[in-house]
Amino acid sequence: MTDPLTVSVLGTGIMGAAMARSIARAGHTVRAWNRTRAKAEPLAADGAHIVDTPAEAVRDADVVLTMLYDGPAVLEVMREAAPALRPGTVWAQSTTAGLDSVTVLAGFAREHGLVFYDAPVLGTREPAEAGQLTVLAAGPTEGRDTVTPVFDAVGARTMWIGEDGSGAGATRLKLVTNSWILAVTAAGGEVLALARGLGVDPDRFFDLVGGGPLDMGYLRAKAELILGDRLTPPSFAVATAEKDARLIVRAGQVNGVRLDVAAATAERLRRAAAQGHADEDMAAAYFASFDDSPRS
């Protein structure tokens, strides 16, 4: 059993709140902050201390964990926290951010003497609540004794990518992985939409591919959300998925790779959001196949 740490969790949305609960459950002191305080308040029942400002959250913290919407949001919040940041504090940056943002955030860490870890996570609401995420991490060996107990609290596995968080090695792998997740989700929605349009029972499709190389548990899980009209609460919301899809497209562009599927997926997600599905599970991209956004 490691000595308890004081961990600042900045951002208590779907993932941040679940991670804060896991960290508190592991016996660490958690200070939780969210721009909308009401979203953080339920964490008090799990033993977290709810604070009003990022600076209050990070004061004398051993580890700062950021889980916000995107890179610019992280930078804004860390600038608010800056007056209370202590040199040598470990910063686990778990927001899915673009490659450019990781460079900027790593620069902020250097300016303030922070030990920076590029540490996005793989998983959605349920594994986050269970402390069963996969942590993708890149950062120096000398700070790992401090950050590892936090990673162990939120995840079942930590995959170390390298020793330089500023190189965004962990974020690169996360974007590659998310490109596959988003492609499967978009394709699965189109399969169900086409089945609807052609008058084909979706169960016939699943019976046909069942048990073979074309079958996939993740496809079935997302299809069940659509067919069962169980798109809320989301595991991964449409609006956030669109943001990630655009980060993937951008990463490809700046590295000479054209990603047609990711670009099309971003557009499907945008249409679904415009139809009123922004806060539903990303499987709701299904509705982008229809002008009238029918329920399944």
C-alpha cells in the first residue's frame, strides 16, 4: 500500500468524475473542480473535497489530473491554476487533445516546473466507474513512483509509450485507436440505417455474421444502444466524438495522411448533433442517415 496522495482532478464530466471516484476509493485525498460546480458536487458523497477554483484544487497537490473537453480548455484551466502550482508537481494530462495542444501543454509544464505526463485513457463510462480503464502514458521515469498509484487507481493496465510526454507518443496511439472506434461506430450505424431503409430485420444481419470474422462485440454493443433506444446516459457523447474525429483528421493532415473515413465520420457526428443528439451516445450518429432523425 503506497502512502496516500493528494490528487487534484480538474474536470468532472463523464470520465473525470468516474476517475475521481476511483482515486478516492483507492484511499487518496481528492480535490475536485469543475467549471459548473453542480457537476462536481455528487463526488462529495465519495469523499472528494469540492473546490471553487482550479488554484484551490492544485494547491499542495502531489498529482494534478486534467480531464477536460480539449487542449485549449486544459490550457485555460491550468493558467487559472498557475498561481498555486508548486514546481515539481506531477501533471497527468488525460484529456484527449490534438498533437499541437500536447506540445503547448508540455511547454506550459516546463515553464512552471511541472513533471508532465501525456496520459490519455482508453475506455468509456462503465470501465471508468469500475477503475478498469487502460492508461496510455508517456513521461519521465523519475516521477513515475508518484503518478503510478493514480494510474493504478483508475486503470486495470498502464501502457508506457516513452519517457518524453512532450512528444505526445501516448496521444498519438490514442488517436490511432479512436480512429478505429469511430470508424466501427459510424459503419455500424450505417448498417442499421441501410437495413431500416431496405426493410431488412437487423437480427438477420447479426445471425448471418454471428461467430465469424465479420462479427464484433463492440458493433453489437453499439447496435443494441440504437435498437433499444438507450442512448442516454452516453458512454461517449456525439459532441465529444466529433471533436476527436476532427483531431484525428487534423493529425493525419499534418503528417501527410488523408483520412476519408474519419472526415466522413466527423461530418456524420456533426449532423447528428445538429439534429439534437449532441449529448447522446456517439452511436446516435445513426440518425445522420435520415433527414427526419427517426427513432429506431
